[in-house]
Amino acid sequence: MPKRDTRLTPLAWLRLRYTALLLMQLLVFLVYPFLIDGPAGIVIMGVFITGTMLAASFSLVGRARTVSLLLVAPAAALIWTAIVGTSDLALKLASIVGVIAVSHQTWHILLHALQIERVSVEKVQGSLAVFFLLGLNWALIYAVLELFQPHSFALGDPPQALPLTAGGIAASGNPHATHMLGFSHLLFHSYMTLCATSYGSVAALTPPALALTALETLLGQIYMAVLVSQLMGLHLAFRAPRE
């Protein structure tokens, strides 16, 4: 019996469940750093956050998708209200609702990634999507902490205020600082912490900030260990009967 060709064509790959979600992650890494100064950077960051949440919602199925969209809709509206109106109140509410929405999405995608089934490209995509969503979710958690407890995080050495709110912009002394600019630094800090790598550009100053940073580091290492062992175990388990 001839072997079935399981290779994915580019078009078939684009149709996979988590492709749009992973492609959205490229936006913040490939485009945003070159436009970080000024309003354009904030707009791109808004597109990244809302686009990621929408892509994650549509990667879910059934009731989970409906609930996710009901959470994402107000979060997206609040994010763009904060961007357009430079509203600190809208930013606070957007961060809180965003944490709830992304946590819901991450949980359901994680459940799919950990299902006992043959390892596929889509399953690997889901596992990577969980990792990226964890980075975004912890950045939102850091934003909530900084918004309700200012000066929890600082930039550079010596420490400077994080330009996240109107007060933070005035305290930072950065002539290029704009509203919500500090979120990009929190996002960078989150991804570096998740990978247990730090360049010292963002410092956690208060005990809650230090505790959350340490917790994210542990979570990232545990997730990677579980992910690799799970995928390898499933690959070997389903490969042996076939051979």
C-alpha cells in the first residue's frame, strides 16, 4: 500500500486553525520596533492586541468561541478608546477585561494542545499559540499592576518611570513618550521573562511585581518542559503502532 503524502501545501497551511493567530505575533516583532516612537507605534500595538484576541477567539469552536468574542468585544472597544482618547480609565478597564479574555482563550487552546491524539502541525501550532498568549496575558497583568500601583516597574539604569499613563509620561522625562508607550516595554519584559532571559531594560521594583515576574519565569519553564515531553510522548505512542 503506497504511503499517503501528509505534507502541507502553503495554502493548506494557511487554512490551519491557529495560523492567523501565529501570524499576528509577527506584527509586533517585525513591524512595531521600527515605529515605536509616535502615534503610529501605539496604533500598531492596538492592532496587535485586538487582532491577537480576535484571531484566538476564531480559533476556538462552539460555546468557547461565543464566550471569547463576548469578552473580546468590550476589551477591544476599551483599548481603542484608550488609544484615541488617551484615557487612563479606559486603559485600566481594557487591561482587566483583556486579562480575563486572554486567560479564557489560553485555557481552551491549552486543553486542545494537551489532548491525547496524533501529533499534527495544527497541534504544534496550538502549543506555540499558548506560549505567545501567555506572554501577552502576563504583559496585561503587569499593566494592571502598574496602573493601580504606579512605579511597580521602571525602565533602564538608573530607573526611570514607565510611560504608560499621562502621569507616567510626565515623570519619565522622555520627549518621545506617548500614552501607552510603556505597554511595549511590559510586553518585551513578559516575553523575556517567559523565556527566562532578561536584558535588564525593565526592572520589577515592588514585591508584587517581583513575585509576578518570578511566577512567570517558573510558568514558562514548566510549560516548555511539559510541552516537549507531551509532544514527544504522543509522537512515540502513535508512531509505534503504525510502524
